[in-house]
Amino acid sequence: MSISNAVADRILELCAERKITVNKLSTISGITQSTVNDIVNRKAKNIGIVTIKKLCDGFDITITEFFDTEKFRNLEQEMY
């Protein structure tokens, strides 16, 4: 699994846990809806850490909490 796919999965997982839509997340994070949609629809390949930090702020979690899952611990190195 790619990092961008893992990020998309994690965002959708956190939205489901908090019972919020991707649109609501974009509003509370201060990120455009098109950017969040591109991430969760796997159109964005290079998601910046600033964007992830804003999403974490919207979820009211730390970056550490965002990445602290088995999915991220078991990612294979990507070769470009």
C-alpha cells in the first residue's frame, strides 16, 4: 500500500469514527473541499505535511496519533 493510500484510508476512518463528512472535515480544517476530495479519492500522490497537520487539527489529534496505526507501521518503502 502506498503512503497516499494509507493517508486516505486513515482520513476516512477518522471521519467515520467522528461521524463527520469529508466536506465537514474540509471546513473545520481550513482546507479546500477539492483538496480533501483529491486525497480521499486517491488523486493526490504527494500530500504535504502541512496539509496533514491541518487535517489533524480538524480532527483534534496530533500528527503522532494520526500516524500511530498498524497501517503506517507496516508500509513498504516506495521506489520512484
